[in-house]
Amino acid sequence: MALRNAVMAALLEGEASGYDLAKGFEASVANFWMATPQQLYRELERMEGEGLVSARVVQQERRPNKRLFSLTEAGLEVLRDYILATPAKPLAIRDELMVKVQCVDIGDLDAVRAAVAERVERATAKLARYERLRERLLDGRSEDEYFTQAERIGPYLTLLGGLALERANVQWGEAALKRLDQRAAAH
């Protein structure tokens, strides 16, 4: 998947500046796609050149002018085509922590334990952010009400995927920490 597809998916929420998109990626799209602000700005420039997004300049007092981007009809068409295309390949995991865990028996158990504990801490923090986003999206409704009433359900479905992933990270990390502690006590 190209970054541009994730950017276009984020722009389905409406017009946004590069800064807004970067924050939005952090808050919602991050549960399935990561990008730095610099990558987003470069991609927006390319997409504007390709006619997939349009930009308008908003004059601001005491701040630099900002550009607000929105999807063009051509961008929507590319996104529709993307939806119809078969995914190129299944999810591939590249996780440096897993490589370290795989090698724990020849290295520093405490260093690996600290890395796993950090993963649990980060996953727990993400879970808290995702739960706050979930509450904002639901806005007092049940999930069933949300799915029948909301204008768009895609953001909530991807949020559910992010929640499941972070819960799995916490569960795995806690189990790994338990086993690493047992191993340290035995040696």
C-alpha cells in the first residue's frame, strides 16, 4: 500500500492541513499506518502534482499561511480503484523486538526484558488513547447504534483493529515478562 492511499483515506474526513493530517495520523490512522510529518508533506506535494488533491491557501495573522488539502474527484476515483484491487500481499511483520527476543539466550536478558517492558508500556498508552478516541466516536451511543447511525464506519472499524493489536501486544508482553523473570530466577 502506498502512503498516498492512507493520506487519501485520512482526507475522507474532510479538508485538512499537512499539520492536521500529521496529528490525525498520530490519533487515528496510526493504528494501521505510520508516517512522519515530512513524509506526509512530500506525499501531499506529489499528490497535488498528480491532481489527486487540491490545496487552498488560508491567510493567517501572526502565523505563516497554511494550505488546506482536500480530495479531488480524481483522488476519489483512485481511492475507489484501490478499494477494488486485491491486496498485493498478506500482512508482513518486521519487528526488531522479536529478533531480540529470539536471541535472548545469547545476550543480555535484562536488556531484552527492558525492551519488552517498554513495548507493554507503549501498548498500554496506545490503548488508552484508542479508548478515548472510541468514546469520542461513539459519543454516548452503543456500537450497534454507531454502525447504523454514523456517516462513516471505516474509522471505527480500523480503530477496533488497532485496539485488538495493542491488547495482543500487552497480553504477549506480560506473558513474555513472566517467562523472562522465571528464566532469570532459575539462573
